[in-house]
Amino acid sequence: MGNAQIKKTYYLDITNYGWLPEPLKNAMLWIRTSAPTDPAKFEAYKAFAQSITILPESFVPKAAGASQMQHIQLFCFCIAVVHLSIAHIWNVCVRIKRKDSTFMAQVGWLIGCWVMFFLACQMVLGIDMPKFVIPMFIVEAVLLVLFTVPPKRLKQDFISIPMLVLDVVNSFTDVISYIRLFAVGMSGAAIAEAFNDMLSPLFGSAVGIAGAAFLLLFVHGLNIALAVMGVAVHAVRLNTLEFSNGLGQEWSGFAFAPFAKQKN
């Protein structure tokens, strides 16, 4: 990249501005897919990453420009636990308003949401689970067993209690499911990089440059459009499935028949 190009992109990066507070600047650098490439900026950033002692050593970049894909994955899991917690808290409030004793089961699911978050972080990212996670899981299990089925419906709905095992597993998959946000971004970046590599040999002549520029404009425009659609589609899915499961909302509808004759 030439000096002129570097100068142009320099001003597009908000972390290069001096008025930005240092903690916010480091947080913005932390969420990126790679560590800063500027050696001076990297040393300050590395010290910031080392100060986050609750994360494993693998989260500290070893060199300027090092990959930070784990950071994006952790960010996705944080979105998951916050989003699902809102659903369970909402469900608790609704059931309290209805004077429904099963609101305590929803408190258990809320606790379980955080248990699954810590479990996902350990299994996927290698982050050690805090010692309080096991007691949290025990509290969750007790609340679910005691309050999932109202006492007056215990005979009819007793089968719901053994089925809690599958529901707990499903709560874990709900948290893991948010990693799709990371996958969508990675797939778009991989497609863009693949087309750049395939068309780079054309930049040897004026005709090749013109043809490559046209093709790159088309494929990158299409890739950006697909990325926008992908984010929208996955956001709808996460709201209508994972979030709605936590909220206890079931979706239903009726057959679409625009030309059917209606009887009055």
C-alpha cells in the first residue's frame, strides 16, 4: 500500500484521533479481528490486553497485526447472554403480573442462561469457568424441578420434569447459536479475499485493470448486499427462535390464500 493510500485510510480510523479517550480506543481495538499494526500503538494496546486478567493468555496478541478472532467470538457470546437474559427477565415480569408461581422457574432459566454462557466460553474459547458456576447450576436445577409445573397440574404435566434435561441442553445450543453472527462476517471476508486473489493477475495491463475493476465492483457489491441480507436474516432468526424461546412466545399463523373466496 502506498504512502498516499495509507494517509487516506489513516483518517478513516477513528482510533487514530487524539481526542478519543484511551479506554474507549483500546476497547475499539480489542473488538477488531487483528491487533494494531503500528508498533507504537501495539505496545500500549498489548499492555491493555494483559490487564484483562480474567481472560486466558491466548487473548493477548503476540505481535502487531496478530489475529483476534477469539475476541469476536466472545463478543457474540456476550450478545447472546444479554439478549436471552432480557427475554427471561421479561418472562419473569409477565408471570409475576399474572400471579403465576412458575415465574420462579423462569428465574432458574435466567440463571441457567449465564451458566451456559460460561460453559460455552470454556468449551469454545478456553476461558476457565468461575467457581460460582456450579452452585448456580444447582440453584437452577432446584428451581426448575420445583416450579416448572404448577402443583395443581402436577399429575397431568409430570412428564415435563424429566424433559427438563433436553430443555437444559437446548438452552446451551441457544447460546452457541449466536456464533453464527461471527460466521456470517467471516464468510463475507473469505469471499472478498478469494475474488481479490483470483483477479489480481489481471492487473498486468490496461485492459486487465479495466476488466478486473469492473468485476471487482460487481462481486464486492454483490458480497456486501449478501452480507447485509445475512445479518438481517440471522437477526430475525435469533429473535423469532432463541429470544422467543426464552420469552415463552409461540409463533403461529394461517395459510396465505389471497384469492380464496371468503364466506360472510
